[in-house]
Amino acid sequence: MPRRPNQPAANPQGPGFLAWKLEDAKARFSEVVRLAREQGPQRVTVRGRDAVVVVSAADYARLAPAATLPTLAALFADGPFARLDGFEDGLARQQEPFREGPDF
């Protein structure tokens, strides 16, 4: 079946994984998003090379579970060093006696 103008090209990575030229994806962005939600990832190419992939939010959440992990700040706040109340009091340094500089 011949492809309509501005229709995404079939991709060798499988059915439902379509490749769009950037200008076509921009002009028909709502269709790209709809197809990503209904059929799967949609590739966007720039000058014939892969640039980005549009995926549904559900697919992204499944593929990128690290995005749901706690932040580094939260990990430090729950870590063992967060419970060192009064720790700095025991770190008072003793003052060394002042030493005179050399005479020239």
C-alpha cells in the first residue's frame, strides 16, 4: 500500500514503531502523541537520523523506574549522619600554642 505524503515511514524495529520526519511530527504532533499512546513508541528523525522517541506516560513510567526513586537530598536526610545531634560539640579542636616565626 503506498504511503500518503507526510505519513510516517514503517520502521524495521517492528510494527507500531513508526519514524516521523521532524517537520511532519511538528505539524501533526497531536497525531504523534495519539499513536504513541495507542500503538507504541514513535521515532522522530532529523536529517534522516534518529533524534528522539515519543512514548506514552505509562511506557515511560515502566521503562524509567529510576525517575520514581527518592532524591539524593531525601536519601541524605534519612541516612545515619542525619541523626548525629550534638556531634559537632565533640569536635572542638584544641588550640596549639602560637609559635614565633624565625628571626632573619
